Amino acid sequence: HLVKASVLTVRDSGTWWLSIPNAGIFMKNLIRGRKAAITIIKKTKYKEIFKDDLEQRKWPRLARLGIVYHIHDIIGADLVDCIQTTNGILLRLRE
């Protein structure tokens, strides 16, 4: 059943590859959205932006996973530093 569902594919006799269907499409959308977020931050004067301001910006159509998802992705990937200020969370691009 796993072979029909494309979860297991034959590598050699007796060995198998574990695969996730449509993982390539997901990764392509993830990378495009990540690049879009980084580009928006790079275009600011000091390479930093408030999280709320980033959410309000016009995002390209390439960010198909959602703006909030991509913001959490760049935070989780340590591409930006999160600094708590009195005005909100400031995202500063790491060098």
C-alpha cells in the first residue's frame, strides 16, 4: 500500500527510499517566500522592520504559504534577530 501511495520507492533490491509526495512543491514555495521576506527587510534603511509593519506590507504572489508562516519561518531559521521594544517586535536581519 505504501508503494501505491508513493511513500516508498525502490532504490535497489532490498533497499527502499522514503519519499513524501509533493514535498518539492512545498520546498519551492517555502524558499520563494523566505527570499521575498528577506528582500523586503533588505530594502529597509537599517535592514530592520517591525513585525506588524512586515505583515502589513504588500507581499508578492510567490508567498503562497501565508505571510505569517513565512515570518515565523525566517524567525525559526535564525535569519533575523527578534528584539522586543515598546513599539512591538523588531526584526533585524542577521549579517
